[in-house]
Amino acid sequence: MAITITAFERSPDRGQGLARDTRVRWALEEVAQPYDVRLLSFKAMKEPAHLALHPFGQIPTYEEGDLALFETGAIVFHIAERYAGLLPDDANARARAIMWMFAAVNTVEPPILDLVTARIFESDKPWARERLPLVQDRVRERLKQLSARLRDSGWLDGTFSAGDLMMVSVLLRLRPSGLLDEYPNLAAYVARGEARPAYKRAFAAQLAVFTANSSTRP
């Protein structure tokens, strides 16, 4: 059955791989599954047709036959379970990979998203200068803990898995802040993720959409 995902028609990240459809593209590239992309405007994301797939009016969604999913963690987990390549065969290693998927979106990502909000959407508030260092310190605490766990390992638990895919995707959001560079092993870890051929294909596909739509703007 054909797989269709949704993505921004004009991504606010300007094709830099930060929009969440990149995670799903990457997972599909890792397991060598072809997919179609339905591009949506911000207006279309709030219309009934899309809200039937994603009640919060966001992207991406994933459709395969009569299955429709939203939330990147759930989508990547489904892909990893359905196709070989993103979860280990050993039951214990498989459970740990899934654990790291949850850790990425539940423990590491929330303070990073809070930082994005503070830097971009709250920078004009009178209390922004006082709040920003507090948010940065919360991010640093998570990075310190993750750095200590990773140490000099290539991946979180031996071999690359869906856990690494989700964690690298989350950490990439820190690049504009410069905080990731304070932890060289984490910066190198993210670079290893970006160097994977599947990631490069996913990144190029998202960038191509932005480039094409930018060239057609009036």
C-alpha cells in the first residue's frame, strides 16, 4: 500500500530540516520505503479535511491504506515496527531503543521547545531577558545528562536505531542557539546522524520543496 505523508507547502524553517516531517522522511528512507507527500498551506492545515487526520491541525500525518496517524513519535514507531532497519532484533535492545524514542520527545525535547519559544516568540516581552537564562540552564541540564550517558559512544545503545533518529532530530533544534557546541560529544553525535545517507536524502527532499515553492512566489 502506498504511503502518503503531509508536509508544509512553505516550511517556516526554510528547508533546514527542522520541520517535523523530516523525521518521518528520514525513517522511511532508513527502511527504504517509497512515499508520496501531500503539501499543505497553513490555511489548509486548519480545514476539515486535514483536521480529520490531525485534530490539532499540524503536520506531518501518515496514511497507509486505512491507517492514518499523527504525532512523529507514533509515526516513527509504527514505521520501525513495520519495516526492518530501525529496531534491533534482540528483545531487550529493542525495548531500550523504544525507551530512547520516548526520552527524546518526553524528556529532552520539551525544554528545547521552550527555548525556541523564548528566543523567537517571547523575545519582545519585558521579562524575556530574565527568563531566557533560566530556560537555557534547563536545556543545559538535560544536555549534561545526555552527554554523560553517551560519553564517547557512537550511538545511544550500540547500533543506530529509531531512538537515535528521534534524539538527533530533537537536538538539531538547538543548532541556532549554539548550546549544542558546549557538548562536543553531542555535537559529534548529531553530525553522525546528519551524515547518514538516509538523513541526507530526507533533508534534500524537504529543502527541494522549499526551494521550488520559494521560486514560484509572486
